[in-house]
Amino acid sequence: MTEQTRNELKAITAAVKRHEWTPEVFERTEAILYYQGGDIFNTLRRELLPEEYEAFDRAYCNYFRPDLTELADWIGRKRKEEAWKQKKAELTRERRKLLQEESDSKK
């Protein structure tokens, strides 16, 4: 990675952390999307809180593809629903296992 790329990554990351989500920042982000050794979104994922990253990613996508905002929202809801279903199933399995162990210990 060149010094220029490193400096650009730092500048973009700093702007995103300050919530300066301007067209200029979106354009600079797109210009450096993939750089030698990584990509800007993985860098931002490491640097931002999950909520901050999700908000920036949504704003970025909305800037370049405003017609896909509704679809992105739907996908996000479906992912959360699926994660909750998996968590609920896991908790149910754990509860059944504990109840079975408790029942077995009483025998």
C-alpha cells in the first residue's frame, strides 16, 4: 500500500467517523474501494461501531443507488428476523436440554 493510499484511507475514515457523509466523501470512497491489501469497507467495519457502519453503508448505497433503498431495508429486516429465529431456536434447544437433564437427575 502506498503512502498516498494510506493517507486517503485515514482521511476517509476520519470524515466518516465525523459523520461527514457528503457526495465528496462518497466519491472518494468509491475511488479507493479496492486498494492493494484490502478494501475500504473492511477498513471502515474495523474502525466504526456496528451501528455507525450500518448507517454509513446505507447512506453510501442510497447515494449511488437511491432506487435500492427500499430493497436494502427489506433485506436488513429479513436478516434480523432470521438471526432472531436462529437465536430463538438455539435458546429453545438449550432449554429442552436443561429440562431433560433436570428430569434425568430426578430419576
